Amino acid sequence: MSLGVAIDVAVEPTALRRVLAAFPTGVTALAALVDGEPVGLAANSFTSVSLDPPLVSVCVATTSQTWPRLRGADRIGVSVLGHRQESASRRLASRGIERFAGLAWHPTADGAVLLEEASAWLDCSIEREIRAGDHDIVLLSVHGIGADPHTPPLVFHGSGYHRLEAA
């Protein structure tokens, strides 16, 4: 059986990134209060893991300068960014800037930070971290949830941002 496409057996990082860009993902913001200030990052490697118990996961680069600060928080907010939050995603993925300047957010009683105008929110704590190559797989226990069914998610595909449209 032929796939009709060439399969490259040399799995170079640049080629792998190009192939993985064919898989659309949502975009999340992971954030918490650290020493009274919001700290956060953008991640598109978010997925559901288990309904019972409620678990989700996200992958964070081992080179992240933000994750070491964020991982010490009791609670971490996961905001599934809405289709109008491309600029928020870009801010949270940038270095050397005040990431939360101009972003509307609020903390939970336990210190998770949730972004307003997101399409969904999860209040989480770290269950476990697993080193996997150049990333850490972070397993998160879910303690609270919310969603806005009228706000479509921001989509990352082909190394760019997109919006969902009805078929």
C-alpha cells in the first residue's frame, strides 16, 4: 500500500517541526501568582488525560526560564485562549517584556491566574513532571473549570495562528 507521499527517514529537528506543524492545536496560557505578581507562559502542547480523576497535561521546554518560577506555585491557571487573543499568546511567548501588560486577568483564591476572554479555564495543581527529551511533560490535577461556549478557541497550525470556521 502506497501513501502517495515521501517518508523521510532522517528525523531532523527542523523537518520534525515542519511535519508537526501539520497538526492543529489550541493555544493555552499557564499562569499563577508568584510573589504577588502574575507569571505565565504560552503553550500549545495541552491535552486531556483523564476524566476520573480529572487530569490534563502540557509540555514545557526544559530551556524555559519561566517554568522554574511557575512550577513552585500551589495552583496554576490554564486559560484556553480565545480567537481574539493572538496578541496575548505572542506576549506570553516573548522574552524580555512585561508579559501581562495590557492583558485582562484575575487570580483565583489559591493563586492561579486566569485570562479574561479565553474560551475555557482550568484551575490546576502539578501532579507530576516527567522529563521527555528537551521538554518536561507536566501532569496537572484539575480542581475547577469553566468555559465560554460563545468564544471560539485560538488555533495554531502551520506555524501560524488561525480561527475555526463552521464547515
